Amino acid sequence: MNYKSYQEIRADLESRRITVSQIVSHHLSIINDQNDRLNAFLEVFEQESLKQALLIDDKLRQGNAGRLAGLVLGIKDLFCFKDHVVTCSSKILEGFVSQITATAVQRLIDEDAIIIGRQNCDEFAMGSSNENSAFGVVKNGANSKKVPGGSSGGSAVAVQTNMCQISLGSDTGGSVRQPAAFCGIVGFKPTYSRISRYGLTAYSSSFDCVGILSKSVSDAELILEIIGGLDQNDSTSSTLEIPHFSLLPREQKKYKLAYFPEIIQSEGIDSSIVQMLNSTIDQLKDEGHTIEEVSFPYLEYLLPTYYILTSAEASANLSRFDGVRYGYRDQNISDLESMYKKSRTNGFGSEVLRRIMLGTFVLSSSYHDAFYTKAQKVRRRIKDYTEDVLSRYDFIVSPTTATVAFNIDTKTKDPIQMYLSDLFTVQASVAGIPAISIPAGLDANGMPMGLQIMSGKFEEQKLFNFCKEIEQNHFV
Ligand code: GLN
């Protein structure tokens, strides 16, 4: 029972070949079998999801089930789900119970999707390998010596190994696309503001996006259609209508694509990844698409811009975790100041502490202009340049990552090396545009590779349309 898309599940449910209870039990049996080894789920809502399954089976019999009846999903441990624990994989929130449900989660539940559990991730979504969780490393299902990518690593492995059909993750600089590429699944980040961030714990508010990890492009499309759109609880959510993507006719269009030669020449890129990109480009040309080289002069500015701005925002967002109102409070304290210091020092892990320090530094009055203001200006340059390219081309293609999944424990000592894993994904985040990673075959050692496609703002429909074509014709 390994369905590529929800459409297939729905067909089997309608024809009574299967029940929702059977689907849930099947995922639970894989979780019980594999989770101790892979550490993808921090908590499994076993009884609750079985109970829900019975109710939804009833609804199906009565003909009034929602649009996602039988869809089983996991949520990254960054989403609030009322009366359930949310920790952001951090000791500072250990045992904290949500008082609200994130809008994205609620909209899925309203359509009868079932939440099967809470998934491991890098602490507060900071990381590229899922080694920064206070609750242990997540392992790649294709090879358990390798990282799954991050920060939505647990969410990616859960879909990769069929512990659930889809996962809800978050993508600030690549946290959905990069683990999707490392695990051989689809990872989608929408236009910034397309999906409400209400109930998603903030890391860097001007970059954070709810993202979707799935086995097919059509599932990403269906889920966006259901969770996207205006939300009164998030004033930054876009007022633009979400089209009924999944009902629109597929177009067989010939597109105009750009790629950046600087990416192929970048240091440390795997030869198998260069080969994958080159052969994809050749095949796309054969299929009648136009694909041209466009120079991208800002490659070396991407990571500094991203890390300065996100760390600045993180240092502000994470100031709420101070041991006063909720979360971890150190017991060994003498006064208010030592309570703050010790609770924060001992509650956060080392990567989160590094970002808070860095962020506070770039915002400090003496360095504000030199770093923060400058990075804002560079962000604008990158955004304008990217938008200009996308006004002349339908899409920009690149590999999602420069390498396949690396061995556990090889980059944790060197943050710069770790940050380089995000080189190709942060552009879409800096520019606020949609981007997707789709599975692009395996390298010689059997490790998955990902192809990234970026489109203009709010052009998700066109992006899905093209990706379905690639999914069908390439890498099969
Ligand atoms: N790896 C990047 C970081 O650590 C991206 C994280 C994310 O998208 N949440 O910031």
C-alpha cells in the first residue's frame, strides 16, 4: 500500500477497495517498524488517528466526507496543534502544549485529513541536516549513515518511507526543498504570503513559508489549494484568490527557461549533479522548450544576505523564550538576570545560540548599517534581478543542492560548510518566489538528487503544470 497520490487513495476508498482505518493502520505499522531506527517522528498520535479513521469511514459511507478523507499526514514540530505538544525540537519548549491550531493544519483537518504525529526537525528550523534537534539526529531512509537534510528532515523521511502520505514542513531558506532532494520526494515552497503562517512558530518572519512534502506534484498542488489563501489571523497572508489548480485543464505549453552557468561552475558541486542538470537541459530542449544561459552575478552574496537577515529576525523572534511565561526555566538561579541568562543558555542548543548572537550583533547600533541595512539592500538587488529574469523567462532551473545527502557528523563542526548546503535554495527565499524540488533520479551510490524549478510570484499554477510534465517524462 504505497500510493503516489491522494487521487489514487480516493479512488480506492470510493470503490470500497480500502478503508481509512486500514490506511492509518498501515502507516502506523511502518512507523512502529522503522521509527526507532530513523527518528522521524517525535510523537505518534496512534489512538487519536485510529479513532478519527473510524469517524471518517462513517462519513465516506454516508457520502459526506471532506476532500481529503483518507489522507494521512505528519506535521513538523513547529506547527501548533491545539492540546498537543509543540517543542520546535528544542529543550526550551519541552512538554509545551499548544493553545491554538495553525491555520494550515486546521484547514486540512476541516477536509478530513488525519494528523498521525509530530515530526522531528532541526531546532527552531535552523539547520540543513537535522542534526540540530534536541531529540536526536534523523536518518535518511535511503541510507541510514546519511543525513536526511534539514530542517524538515523528519517530515521528509516520513514521506520517503511511507510513514505518512504527506508532511507539512516549513521553508525559510530551503528546509522543505533540500530534505526533499536528499530523500527523493517532492518539496514545495509557495510564494511568500500564499499560506498563512498563523500557528507556525516564527524563525524569520519575512522568509518563513509553510511548505509541503509529498510523493507527487499533484498532492502538493491539492494541498496548496486547500491550505492557501487569506487568513484573518495572519495580516501578511495574501488576498489573492487561490485558483482550483487541481480542476484546471493541463496545458501542453512550450516554456522558456533560464539557468545560471555560475551554479554549474560552483565549487564543490558533485559531478553527478552537473550531469543530471545537463541531461535535463538537453532533454527539455528536445521536447521543444527554449532554455538559455543567463548570468547570475549575485551567487556569492546569497548566503551572507540570507544568514544576516534571518539571524537578525531570529534574534528578535526568539526573545520570547526567556523562562518567564512558558518553557524551560533553569532552577539554579539567584536573580532575574541569572534566570534569563541560564534559562536561555541551557535551554537552546548551540546552533540557535550562534544565530541569536550573530543576529543581535548585526542589529546592534554600531553594526546595524554595516550589516543589517546593507543586507536589506542586497536582498532588494537580488529580488529585482530575479524578478527581471522571471519577467523574460517562465522558469529558472537548477539542481536543488550541490551534493547528495552527506554522512552524519561530517559538517556539524563547521557551520560555514553546513550553510553552503543552502546555496541554491536561498535565492527563492530571498526573492519570496515559489520553488519546488522534484526527484531527479539517483547518483551512482543510489542517493537521490533533486531538480529545482523557480517561477514568478503567484505563478504556482504554471509551475505545477510544468512540473507534472517533468515528473511524467523525465527520470523514469
Ligand atoms: N538551512 C537553512 C537555515 O538553517 C534553512 C532553514 C529553513 O529553511 N528553515 O537557516
